[in-house]
Amino acid sequence: MVVFTTKYYRERLRRILSFLAILFLGLNTSSCVVTTGSHLKTEMAKPSEVTGTYTLLLYGCRYPDDLENVAVLEKEGGPYAFEIYAPASRYKIKSGLPADEALREARQFVTCSVHYQEYRMSGISDPAGAIIGYEVRPLYSPIRFGMYDVLNIQYVMKEGKIVVYIKLDPTVELELQNEGDRDNHDAR
């Protein structure tokens, strides 16, 4: 026979309230983070489409199980500069790379997480539909995270440049936080 104590119900209520608070903040934050500018679209692309010279923006890969990893290829001489919305310590920039080298480095970079399974490449289109850059993002185990693609990435045109906003999917972020809470609770 299982007996539920008051402590059990308090812990359960705390988790439910934590979930609701994070959900509210996640929805509120994701809707408020980007309020001005034109949101750009991405669409599947093939490596053979990538030609010319690129600046490579490498975001993440700070520790072995980091999930917020992405490589953005900015076409050099293109009409727009890309800027990652994050502290400079969270990304690296490499300029003057030929297309094949930029792609090779991008694909290698996104494999840094121990959870990596494969990658997806997309073209980033300006409002007129022209491809102005490319994105290489890792895909992870849906068994582990409930989905392959755990990132919410937005490309927003602001004041003549493309601002890149990168964050975890709120569902995955909540699950990771709950795992941390369980680990801390078990350690007590």
C-alpha cells in the first residue's frame, strides 16, 4: 500500500507551479524578445547550393552536453551583416572561408554535444526571398528530448542587419530544469 504524505503533495504542487511559471515566462519571453523588425524564413538547403566566401559564426559548444549550438554562414559581400544576440564569449567568428571549408567547419562544430545525432542545413532568406546565408544546426535524440530539433532560432532584420536569437525550446528547457531539480532533491 502506498501512502502519500503532505510532503509528497507539497513537492508535487511545487513542481506544477514551477512548470506553470516557466511556461508563462517562456511564452511571455519568446513573444517579447523580438518585437520589432522583419522575421526571416529558413528553408531546407543542400550543400551544393553554398558557393563563394563566408564568415562563419559559431555559437555554443561551451561544454560536452551543451544543446544550444549552431553555425551560421554569412555570405561575404552580401547586403546584410549577421549579429548573434548574446555575449561575445558565447560565440566565435571566422572570416574569409571558402564555401566548402565553411561548411566542413560548421558541420564539425555542431557535433560537439554528446547528444548529437545528425545535422540539418537551411538557407536563410531575406524578405524578397533571396538566400543571404545558411544555418547548420544539430539534431538530437527524440527519445531523450522528445524532439529532434531542440532549438528556437529567429532571424530578424533590424536596422540593416540580421540579428540572430538562439534559445532552447521551452519544453526541453523545462525538462532539463526538472531533471536538475530531481538530482538536487535526490542529493539531499
